[in-house]
Amino acid sequence: MRGVLLLVLACACQGPPATDAEVCRDVVRRLCNSRCPVADAKLGLTADSDCTGQLTTRSGCDSDDFRFENRANFLSCRLPLIRTGDHIDQAPSCDDVDDMFRGCPSMAKFYGGP
Amino acid sequence: MTPSFEPRARRPNAALMLALVSLCGCATMEDTTRVERGPKLREFERPRIVEGGVTATITVDPATPSKLTLALSGYDTCRTERVEEFAEEHIRERRGAGAGASISAGVLFTVASAAAFGASYVLSQEPDRSHLDGAGRYGPSEAVQARGWSVGLLCLGVPALAVGFVQWLRTGESTEVVKVEQVAGQRDEVCNVRPIDGPVHLRMEDGSVLGPLPTAGGLVAVEAKPLKAPLDGFVFYERDVALDDGSRSLLIAFNGCAKLVRESVADATALTTGALLKRVEAARACRQVRGDAVQAELGRLEDELGRRREGGEAGTFLPGAKQLKSFEEAVQAYPPRFTLVDGSADLAKGLDALTGQSVLVRGHVQAGLSPNIGVVSYADREVFVFLPPDAPWVSQDFPLGAAVEVVGVVSGLQTVGERTAPLVRAVWMRKVP
């Protein structure tokens, strides 16, 4: 009975899952909002680069048909970016961005870093 | 890619809700019982037998005044209790103190739950796309949030309603009428008196205890002779034996006679005034048992007491003794009939032969019992020597162990304290060079 109650309450706090393309673009949005020097260096961006456009193009998630090879791993790597909040316009701190790249070096490659 | 981060995503506060739900089950009932005394139903008497005791009656046959007979009796206490019977109401009141508040809260939460559930169909079904959590899910829609609140409120409201209704249903009072008894009074009587046998101990006035003495047919005989102190009472199986007034009086008389027998007084003048008063008291008490037989002794003692009241402390001289000037004159005035000295043939004389006779005693000072009485030992014997206080020779010092010789008259057997010996009323005493 208590388990059912917890399930009901948990469901009340979550909505439907976002598509892989939306999740991928969410990461791009957060990285570009923060524009940390570490991220720029890892991703090969310059100050006047079109951050959002380059990253979505490089990763291929500009298409709504985009699919992750492993969604679960990507979500795990994304976790540092939502420490300060899961609102889509929330800019992560540079420490959290650095944490993400140190924990998941493949994220830089995924987004077309050098 | 290997996950190596823990999300800080916010979780629903389900624990708080569960705690609130659990608290609803902690309501308790107040249960009090009140007792009210009702009318008196009846009054009756109830006989009971409770523990009694031991009593005794003392008899002393005047023909054998030195023998006391104790007749022991055991008894029960027959108690009659006056009992009043009452009706008594035991009123049990049970009240749920929080029933009203619980029902109110239950109704409020349940109605709010229903309202939230109803509103969920009006609110938007569109998920909250402004949030994307760690699991890659959007935030819940307004409708889902409303249903979540509805479930939470329902979980609070329903238990509160249940608790409130249970308390409300159990609230009330029940009355039980019982009969109770109250002892309003009681009357005790001695009953079932019967002779009893068992070991009897004698408790003496000096605190010592003698015995046990066996009984036969509830009777025990006590001889005065072996008693070294006045008899104070009797103990039967570590309980004092109760004596009636007559028996108590007889016990005092018996003690008086025993004292007269136990403590010899050859010459009342040799007694201190305190000892004389005690002996007079003993003789007067003994008169209850021995009657006229003790009258002569009592008269002698009272005469001496009267003489002292008129003329002061003891100190009488033998006839003519006060005028004597020397030991030699004393020997001439009271020529010794017997000589009590080591090796003398007179040592074999009995007390009866010596009493009333003039004697010459040669020995050593052994002790001083009082200012007027000393002990002189000779051979393997001793005598008490009574010294007239005003005699001119008394001012001499007679230290312990000093060799002395005494001319005097034997009065008889005298008891001083714990010691008993023949008493010699000295006419003259001097140290032997």
C-alpha cells in the first residue's frame, strides 16, 4: 500500500520523457548559456562562434529524428549540468561543466571537439 | 561513457506526507472511572475469630509462700463486626478528546482532495516543458500535479475521518453497580479459654531470663530459692504472658517474700537507710502472702526505720560500749566466749552457737563494703564487721590487708549486696602490731 502511494506521488512530479534530440539540444543550450572557457577549449569554439548552431550541427541533434546510441549513459553524463536546476534556461556553473568533461571525456568528442 | 555523477534533483516530499498520515493513527481515548456511593442496602453482624493470646493466673499458697504456681490459659479473640452493605456505582467514562478536531480535519482534507481531483480535469494536460530532469523527463502537467495533491490530501483526510469516527463511536459512559461492604464497628471478646502447655521463661527485673520451665496441665511451679533477682514477668513462646491485677499483686508479694528469704539481715542497724527502706517495702508486700508470719520482721524493721527518722543514721552502740577507752577495757566488758582465729578450735562452732555471743576475731581486712561495714577474713572464712560511726577508734585507718583484731557480738547472718556472712557488731577493733 505504501509503495503504491509513493508511486502515485512520484508520478505526480514527473512528466513524459523528452525525445533524444530535445535532450541533446538541452545540453547544447546549457553549455552555450554558460560559455565557460573550459567548454570552449574542449569543444573548439571561439568567442564569436555560433555556439548553438555549431554544436547541434556537429552532434546531429538538429534533426528531430536523432537517436542516442545509449540514452542512459548520456543522461548520466548530463547530470552535473543540472545541479543548479533543471529549468531549461538555467546556466550551469563552470565547475559543473568542468566536472562533466572530466567525468565523460567522450562528451567533447560527441559535440565535435578537437 | 561511464556514469560517475550523482544528480541533485529534487524529490517529492513523500516522507513528510507519510509522517502526517501516520500521526493520524496516534489518537487515544481518555478512559476514567468514577465511583459513587449509593444507598445502604442492609446492615448485619459478622462473627470472626482472630488471633488471641496467653494469659495467666498466679496463686501462692500461704503454707508454702516460697512457691508460686502459674496457671497458663490460651484464648482466642471472638470479634463481632458490624457490617454495612452499600450499592456502589462504578461509572466508566470514555472520551475521545480529539474526535471533533479529527473529523473536522478529515472532512477538510477529503473535500480538498476531491476539489483537486475535479480541478485536474479542467487544468492543462500539457507537460511542463520548461524543465527537463535528470531522467530526461519533462515536468508534470498541471493536471497531474493536481491529482498528486488530491492523492496526498486523501491520504490525510481518510485516516483522520476514520480515527475521528471511531473515537466518536466509542465515546460514552457505562455504569456497573456492585455491592460493597464497610465495617462500621467491631466488638472483641475473649473466648475459647483453655489451659495450654509449653515452655515458660521467667523474665527477671535485672533483665536476665531463666528457664524454660515445663508445664503440666497448664500449670508451672516457681520456687523462690533459686531466684537471684525479683521476678518481673513470664514469657511464653517469646510473647509476654498477660497477668490480671490480682496476679500482678501476688507477684509483688512473692518477690517481697523471696527478698526476705534471699537477703539475710541479722541486725537491721547494719543496713543502710536505702536498704532498710527496700526491705521494709518487701516485708509489707510479703504480708499479703504470709500474713502475721512476717509481722515480727516487719515490726523490727519499722522500729529501726522510726528510730532513724528521729535520731539520724545508724550508729547504735552496744550497751556500755560508748564509755570504753581501750581494747583491753572492751575485752573486760565483753569477755570473748569464742576466739575466731586461724587454728582455733572454735572455728568448728556453727552460726547458731555463735549468734548473740561475744567473740574475738583475729584476721586481715579484706574489703570495705560500706562506710560502716568491712570484711575481715580469718582461716578460710570471713565475717562482716559493723563499725559504730561515732566510736573513738573508728578514726584509725584500717587499710586492706592490715592485720586486725576485733572484739564484738555476733548478730547472725547478714547479706550485703551479693555477699552473705556472719555479722559482728564491733565493740573495739584495732590493728595488730
